[in-house]
Amino acid sequence: MNSIAQDLMESLKTGLLGMGIVMVALYSLSLILDLMRYIFYPQARQVKKMKKLENQ
């Protein structure tokens, strides 16, 4: 392959790697936030369950 094609392939690989790292980081942060919500605000689960039972 010529130089332009190699540069394009390298930049695409780097871009995809960067996007993958960002997606994994965001997913892990969302899991941490959910865990913190269950630890520090457990009443929210009970309120949601009560509302579901009232609606049925």
C-alpha cells in the first residue's frame, strides 16, 4: 500500500481504539454510579417498587 493508505488505516485504527476506550470508561462510570446510588440512596428502590404495585 502507498503512504496515504497506510496513514489512513493507522488513523482509523487509532480513532477506533480511542472510541473503544471512551465507551468502556463511560460504561464503567455508569456502573459505579448505579452502585453508589444503591449504597447511598436505597430508598429509591423501595419507592419505585411501591409505585409499581400501586399502578397494578
